[in-house]
Amino acid sequence: MFLPSLLFLLAAKPKLYTNPKTRSPLIAWYLKELNVAYDEEIVDVSKRENKSKEFLELNPFGQLPVLQTNGRSIYESGAILMYLSETYGELAKSKSALDRANISKWVFFANSSLSSKVTQGAGRKGSPGWRIAMEPSLNVLEQVLSASKSGYLIDEIGQLTAADIAVASLLLYTPVFHVGEYGLLKNFRQVVDYMEFMSERPAYREAYDNERIRVIEDGIAGYRNPSKVKPKGKWGGFF
């Protein structure tokens, strides 16, 4: 049951309001990557706890995730990622406005371009519309990742950033929403390598449930060898 924490102002740790069937786990993933201790509260959306008066005081849109810290609530996953980057992550060390712009452009790209396209044709044979929607973005990502020596999106920084969390978390919805559609990424080897690289990170595996991890592993194997892999899962409606 969702219980708002009136004592949060006395707590030292940030608190993540979450539900595994929303985009909240990407915030948990980044918190774990940053080794930030945090409290977590599951909000039961099936019981409309996210529409309760108490929760709407945290986020008037009634959506997850929400991060509460220093007595204030931050919502929208992109805003939370940027806050964490600037407070605990790569931007806490670098005060460069150019580094901030370099990270935020990918976070904005993920939330504006990728998030609306990755579910195109979900649950329908052949995933109609997905390729037309996604290929322009995938072409750019393929070029960027091919040129990256570090394996991360922003080679100038050369380490995992909030940009990778934002983009990879959405790319990894592809095998979840398009189970068995292994031909979708046949021309994007670098993108598949990147998806595998990111999904194998221990923090990712801690943040996401085992069923999703299994479906993602099956999907990546299928993208590499479509004739040798039989789908083991079904579309689960995560987002």
C-alpha cells in the first residue's frame, strides 16, 4: 500500500517511488551505477495509488517514477537522470556546460524521439510501422557507436553517463515489446552489441526483474542468429 513519508525531511537518503511495470527501473539502475543509497516505495498502479491525493502531491500528473530528495519531488525520468548526474555522477565532477549539453541532448532524444517509437506495432506480427519509425534513429546510433572507442555514447567523456541510461533503457524495450521479431535489428550490429553490453551490467540486472532479463537475452541472441533461436516469451506490456 502506498504510504507517503511525512518524515522524509529527516531522512538522508533519496526516496524512489516506483513500480516495475513503469519506466521507474531505469532510475533504480542509475542509482545503483552511482552507488547511491536510496529508499524505495512501490506504488501499486493497479489500485490507482498513483492517483491518490497523497501521491498527486508528489507528482500532479500521477505518473512514475518520482524521486523525493531534500524535501522536494522530482518527476519525469529525464529530469531525474539529469539531477542524479549533476549531484552524484559525471556532471558532479565536470562543471562543463558542454558536457551537460552533450549528456542532456541524448536524454532529451531518448524521451522525445525513442520513447514514442519503440512501441510501434507492439504485439502484432511483423511489428508494423516499427522499422519506418525507428530506422532514422538507429542509423545515427549505429554511426555513433561504431566510432566510439569506449563503447559508450559520449566518447569524449569515455564512461557510462545518464545518456547511456536513457537511450539503452529504451532500446532494451525492443525485445520486450517485439518478442520474436528478430529481423528488426539485422542491419544494426553495433546497436545490438551496445544493447548486450548495457544489459550485462550488474546494476542493470539488479534493477530489472528476472523475466525481463530473460526476454532481453533471448532477443539479443535472436538478433545475432535469428534462425537458431525460438522465442520463449510473449509481449508483457511493460513500459
